Amino acid sequence: MKQRDDFDIVIVGGGAVGATLALELERLAYRVAVVEMRTPSFESVSPERVIALNYGSRAHLEKLGVWQELGETGRITQIMVSEVGNRGRADLDVSEMTSLSEFGYVVEMGPLLAPIYKALEASSVRLFSPATVLDVDNGDDGVTLRLRLDGEEQQIRAALLVGADGTNSQIRRMAGIETRGWDYNRFGIVASVACARAHGEVAYECFRNAGPLAFLPLADGRFSIVWAVTPAEAAQLLEMDDERFTTALRKAAGPDVISQTGDIVGVSGRGVFPLELTVASSYAAGRIALVGNAAHTVHPVAGQGMNLGLRDVDALVTMLESDLARQDPGQSIILQGYAEKRRADVLAVAGFTESMLHVFGSSVPGVKWLRGRGLDALLSLPRLKEKLLRQASGLGQMGGDGHA
Ligand SMILES: Cc1cc2nc3c(=O)[nH]c(=O)nc-3n(C[C@H](O)[C@H](O)[C@H](O)COP(=O)(O)OP(=O)(O)OC[C@H]3O[C@@H](n4cnc5c(N)ncnc54)[C@H](O)[C@@H]3O)c2cc1C
């Protein structure tokens, strides 16, 4: 076994959330390591790696100099909500919120991760990759991890271990933290599609029985789609050739959407993700804290997962800025403070996401009747439209109505 390395903070998981956290902590002069099981790759060809980010996330990434490196991003200035087989549609227009010029941005994961890793390479953060965590000792005065790297075992030790290792977090399991939630028994099919008309920065959210189908406008003029389907539908859609897939997509989107976007004229390869709601019962245990999907995975219908993860980063960094944290960043008062800061936001976003799925997917007679009178009628429910607008832009979590 190699000699042991010591750090202040070790982050397991170098996805967008873990890597961003590493950068921020290094700037606070902590000695930081990232343990990532894959070799980081930033290929942008993969159509599934597209996410919508809100103002708060943009501000966060701007502060790190990452946003400036992204190049052109898709912008969302209007959201059209429709329900296949039901009359009416509702438009959310950013001009209804005078303080904003767009609801959010659509970025590809590859080009997002590339500048984050470029900054990491130029920093003092140690990257262990591709590395496997063999075990973790969450001790009273420090955490010890046993890793396998380049076929050799190695120990590293830190005052704080952060699990940023995604939905099926190994660190969460090793910390003995349970989760609540459910499997939606749905899969998200993702792809990029070209349509006959310019998208005009409009995003479309179509509600169907099986679940929502979203079209997000990309910088290159195409849309990225996220399509929630049953497992059987997913299996069929993945097998189809482009022509049959396009026909199925056209039908799922419905005439309201296709009359706006123009016909679907091209489709990329497809990706698939299981959809689930998983919320950790606690975001900290001993000297271990959880961030990003390791702490919470929500349905992509409201496009909030990564935005939530970046707010975890904000909250943990704020706790770790204090003089108290500098004495021992893994002490329980710091981690419990972090956990407490995050609980309400995560529950609010998970609750909002669920309510969207239920209101738009509900077959409860009263709700169905209201939807049947048109989505405009539904959105005239007191505060529902305002809430949708605030959540779409991220202002719902920022407590203000201006830029973050
Ligand atoms: C179809 C779909 C659409 C989405 N759309 C949006 C959207 O529009 N807006 C939005 O905000 N969010 C969206 N999300 C959610 C968003 O993608 C996630 O919330 C976000 O990517 C989570 O980032 P993360 O860094 O926490 O986790 P991940 O991206 O999962 O990264 C985890 C990292 O940890 C590594 N890892 C895993 N296990 C280990 C281990 N044991 N040891 C070492 N390393 C490990 C992985 O290799 C990976 O690099 C969407 C999700 C899906 C599925």
C-alpha cells in the first residue's frame, strides 16, 4: 500500500456538483481531493447530457469564471405548457417578470464540465481518477478512505468527506444514511431534434398520460427533448429507427406543439435514464456530508436537479467559510448547520415537482375538469402561475425577484 495522503476535505464524485464544490473549497485555501471512478470525459456529442440551468446557477458559475467559458448557451424566454388530448394551452412569458430577461439557459454537460475541469487542473486540487472507494472509516477525529487507484491500494484521510457520487451514492450507503422516495416506473428518453422552424427560445412542456415531454431550445437551433415514458414504451422507442421514432415523437408532442415548432426533421442518437425521487433522510452523518444527487434526485419535469445541487454547494461553502470551520471542517456543528440550511429548499423543490406531476397528470375528476376547461383556467388558480414562473426561473428558491 502507498503512503497515506492527508487532506482537509475529500469529495467522492467529480460530476458537475462535486467538481464545482472542489473548486470553491480550494479557493477558500482548503487542501482538497476529488475521487472519481471514471476518467473525466467532456465529449459534447452525447445528446443526453443537456440541462436547463436557472439564474442562480448562472450566477454561481459566473463567480467561478466557468460560465464565461461556456460559449453560446440556449436561452428560454417563453414556456408553452400543453396537454395532449385536452384543449387549451398556457404560455409563460418572461416579460411577465420584469426583473428577468430569460427563465434560464440550456447547456450541454460536456461543455459545462470542460471549463470546470480546466480550472481544477490549474488548481491544487488532487484528482484520484479512475479510482474505487473500497471502504470508509467515519471516525470521531477524521475520515479514512481506502482506495484502489492504478491497481494499487491507497489510503487517504480528511477532516470532512463529501459524497457527491450521484443518485446511487456509495458514500451515502457507507454513511448509513437512508433514503425516502419512489421509483416512478418511468424512464426519461433524451435526444436532440431538429424542427422545421426556428425555436425562438421557446421551451415546450407537453403533459401526457405516461408523463411529461419537454422540448428545450439549444444554442444551435435544435431542441433537446426529455420524454418520460413507461418501461415498455422506453424499450420500444430505443429500438426504433429514426423515422419511426420521429413519428412516435410527433404524436406524443401533439399538434399544438408541432404547429409551433414545425415538423421534426432530424433526430440524434438517444439516451435513457430511470426516473426516481430519492431524498436522503439526512444530509450529514458523522464527518460525512452529501451534496447533489447523492442527497436528492428529483423528477426532471421541472429541470431542478442540478440547480438544487449547486445550491447545496453554496450552502456548504458558506458554512465552511467560517473561522470555526477552519479549525475543523468536519465537526458536527458545521455539517448539521449545512443539513439544516438545505432541508427546506430540497423539500420545497421535491414538493413542487411532485405537485406539477400530479396537477398535470392527475385523473382526479375536479382537477381533470379544470384542465379540460383549458390550461389557462388551471393557471388562473390563485398564485399557481406566479409560482410556476418563479420556480421556472429559480427565483422561487432565491427569495428575491432580481438577479442572484
Ligand atoms: C433526463 C434528465 C434530465 C435532467 N434535466 C435537468 C435540467 O434540465 N436541469 C437541472 O437542473 N437538472 C436536470 N437533471 C438533473 C441533473 O442532471 C442532476 O441533478 C445532476 O447531474 C447531478 O449532478 P451530480 O454531480 O450530483 O451527480 P452526477 O452527475 O450523477 O455525478 C456523480 C459523479 O460521481 C461519480 N461517481 C459515482 N459513484 C462513484 C463512486 N462510488 N466513487 C467515485 N465516483 C463516483 C460519477 O462517475 C459522476 O462523475 C436531469 C436529470 C435527468 C435524468
